[in-house]
Amino acid sequence: MSATPRRRLSPTRRTFLAGAAAAGATVLGVPTAGAAESVTAAAAALSTNVHIFYYPWYGSPKVHGSWRHWQQGNLTPPNALSSDFYPKLGAYDSGDRAGAVDQHMRWMRAAGTGVLVTSWWGRGSYEESLSRLVLDAAAAAGLKVAWHIEPYGGRTAASVADDVRYLLNTYGSHPAYYRDAAHGNRNAFYVFQSLNIPDWTAIEAVKSLGIVLTQTTDTSKAAHFGGMYTYDGIAAASLPNWSGVDRFCTANGLVWSPSFGPGYIDDRAVPGNTTPTVGRANGTTYDRVWQHTLTSGATGRPPAWVSITSFNEWHEGSQIEPASATPPSVLPYQTYNGAYGKTGAAAETAYIERTQYWVQQYVAQRPA
């Protein structure tokens, strides 16, 4: 979320999420708990076709000078946070490379997610000020960086086209700047809430510079874009039929990057909201959406890209970042205890390890 929440309060998002139900059923063919435990970071598969949404928007008095994001919902960090889970790293600062960001990169590397899609709120934003730090840390871990262009004030199709040029000109020479060899060595620019802008003709001018993805499954809204994605973990939990989108993208030379996550809960960050909650069901939810995504294409094969919601969107409880098994008692926090049969400290990294398992399955099954 931003300092003024965007995902949770968005009418577009709520309309899109309406009716989505929490997942919980057992899926035949999903490996038993513990199958990912043999995966080590040293032997981990790393795929640049697996993208994960990353949020460099947190701040603390020690680094940033004040709390940022953690205090949403009128809470008082560092013990009372605007999340139903408590980070293993505590109320960290996104500008603290040694204390947080480098560890994030190591975890994403261990998970096998080769591209982090960093939340970007326009030139002059807090997130933009940390872009080079994120790129430097990613490069050190052997990861690549793509961009999540958020609905900053005054955003238009023309400004997004300018953003693509700016990001390429400013960071294009950086070793962590993502370039997909299969798609003309272009980076990915995911555009959140793209349907808020009716005419995207202006981005035709930057098609050769980047793959700009629209957030929708409505193929009639894909004109001028280079790809489509969903972001929405709630809708993904209902296991939607994505074969038509996959077929459309393949026929029209677009990149399809369906999004999914381990769960969703945002009631602490937005008290009184009515957004549906998706329970994690000790990892069953995550297994179900991964398995569904791997077989959701028109040919029953995985799509060219997949996008995980999210690494660290703590406000919405969609994170795979490790959560503390012993959070502060000031609030009733959830933990990952029981995920994939793990308990206590061993459960803290359960979703990192499970992601690595599914990345291996994806790499083995996706089209060459």
C-alpha cells in the first residue's frame, strides 16, 4: 500500500474481487508436506520467468526518520503493525540494505523467483528514491528488477510512456535491469489499475522499449499493451478459467503473466473493510493456485511468465516473506505455524521453500 492506501480501498479492485472465496480443498497430485525441504539455496532453481511483486515502501525512525506504512490503521510500531502477520525482520525500513534489503534478496533467490517487480510511484516518490538501492541489492544476489507502475497522482497513458523511457534511460545500463531475451531483450512494466485510464494509445510509442502489461483478464481492454496480468490473489484463489486469456495472448503476440498468492487478509490495515479473506489453509491455498496456474493455459501448459502476489505486501497478508513464529503479544498476530507440516522457527520460511518447489515444477513444465 501507499501512505494513502490504494489496493484495499480501490473500487476497481473490490469489484474485481467480489465473490472470490477462500481456498481450502485438498488437490490431488500435489506433493505431500515436506517435499520442498530438500531444496537448498545453493542448489535452487532460479527462473527469470517467475516474477514476484516487491514493496520498497516501508520506513522507520532509525533510517527514514519516521514510520512509513507500518502505522496504517492508526497503529503504533514497532510492535503494533498494520498487518495480521509480523515480519521475521520486525518493522524494517526499505532503505536499510544491510538490515533488511539484502536479506530480502537472499530469500527471493532461495525461492527461485528470478525477477522482482518493484512498486514504483513515479519520479520523486519515496519508492523511486530507493530504486538504485533495490537494483544494487538485486544485482548482488543475481536477481533482476522489473517495474510495477502504480496509480500515482496525475498518471496518464502518456506519462506511463514517459516513465518507460525514463526508467530505461536511468537504469537500463544497470546489471540488475531485467531484459527478457525471448521478447526482444525488453523489460517488463506492470501497470496497476490500468483500467482507470480508458485510452492507452500513447504507449504504442514505447513498445520497442518495454513490455507494458495491463491489469485485467478482459481481452477487449488489451489494445496497445504488450501483455496482461491480474495481480489479484483473491480472484486467483477461485481458480478462474484463464485458458481464453492465454489463447488470446498467444494469438496476438502478447505476454500473459497470471498472478496468484498464498492468501489474503487486510482487516488490520483497513479496519471495517469488506474485502474477502483468503485463508492460507496451512499452505493448501498456495499449492492449489500454483497447480492451477501450471495447467491453466490453452494447451494445458504453463504460461510464459507467472507473477506471485507477493513477496512483502504485509498489509494484505499476501506475503511469502518469512513471518515471526513468536510475534509481539500486543496484538493477536497470525503465524505460518502448521504450514506444510512445519512448526515454530522452521515454519517461518515455509513459503520461501515451497515457492522454490513450485518454481522447479514450473521450469520443468513450461514451453521452451
